[in-house]
Amino acid sequence: MEILFFVVCFLASIVGAICGIGGGVIIKPLLDALKILDVSQISFLSGCTVLSMSAYSVIKSKLSGKKEIDTATVLPVAIGGAVGGIVGKWLFSFVKSLSDNPNKVGVVQAACLLIVTIFTLVYTIFKDKIATKKLKGLPILVAVGLFLGIMSSFLGIGGGPINLVVLFYLFSMSTKEAVITSLYIIFVSQIASLGTSIITHSIPDFPIKVLVVMATGGILGGVVGRIVNKKIADKTVDKLFIGLMAVMIGINIYNIFSLV
């Protein structure tokens, strides 16, 4: 079983690091579909894996000394993302408390992720025809980060595709600039989410070996994905992203019907 977890997290994190979606958008619904663990365990472990991968990418970016992001934009968005991570964790607990059936929250997550994925796919296909904006101002930047952090934490995907769409449209970022910025947002929102789980004693029971294996796969996938990202063109990243979104739509539709 541990080998399966490693392979899923390793491959998902490669793609996640290349596309800037954190890998959780693949890990979470795929593990839901396999039904090896319950929804709460998968959400938590997926978030930890994404945190491991994004931590590597962010630290590596800092150590490289290259100015890959616009700090004036990213910092307020990241702060909002941290607060959103806390709110999203609370929202997950609230939705879970509404039913004795743990699969109900999984259905809600899968439905939300399906909507986000379809919207992202449509936008990515037609983004060359859509005029983008260049938003500025501290309140707006924090609000955007808050929204992305809530989505990241509640869905257990680390931010995923919605980050890129928002960064493309609202801030007119290039694909690779949006990728590294997205990973920064994922990093801070997942730290906040994990911290909330620790403080509120809401960490689900899970095999420690699985966490170690998944986190290792996430970090190694991040290493490989970052190398590949530097060697391929933006257009190639976009094509990979579109193909991935199409696959994830199918998996989320399956999860909705299988968890009901």
C-alpha cells in the first residue's frame, strides 16, 4: 500500500510543480476514488504532502537568488492565504459536522472541485482571447489571498488550478510567474491549515508510515518537477495543464457518484 501512495504523490507532485497546482488536485480525488482511507484522513495527508512539495519549491526559489516573483503582490496575497487556510479548515470541520456520514463532506469537496476544474479548463483554453487585469491595492490583494486560502484548505488540494486562473486573470502574470507565485500561496495556506489542526486537536488518526511516504514522494516530485519546469516552454506547460484538468473532471464526476 505504501508503494501506491508514494507513486501517486511522486507523479502528482511532478505535474504539480511543473504546472503550479501543488499536486493535491490529483492526490486528493485520486485517493478518494481508490477508497483506501476515509475522507478526513485523505484531506489531511494530501495537505501535508502538498505542503512538503511547496516548501521545497519555495526554499529552492529563495536559495537560487533569482527574483522569480513580485514580492509587493505576492506577500499580501500570501498573508490572505494564511488566514484563508484557517477559515477553510474551520469550514471543512463545519461541513463534516452536518452529517454522521463522512462521505458527505467528500461529495461536497468533489462537487466544488469539479466546478473549479471545469471553470479552469474553459478559462485556460480561451485565455488568449480574454483581457486580463492588473489589480493593485492591499485590501484587494489580501481578499484574493483569503479566497484562495479557503479553497486550498477546504478542498484539501493545496490551491490547485484556481490559483493559476486567478493569477492569470487578476494580475496578468505569465504562466511560469504564476506557477511560482501559486506555490508560495499554497505554502503559507497549508502551514496555517496544519497549525490550526494541531492547535484544535483535529488531526485524524492515520498510519505514520503513510505520511512519511507521501511527504517523501511529494518532495522528490517537487525536485523533478522544478527541473522540468525550467526546461519547457509556457505553451507546453499550458498543454499539460489542460490535459490534466480533463482527466480530473472525469475522476471528480466518478467520486461524486461513488461517494453518494
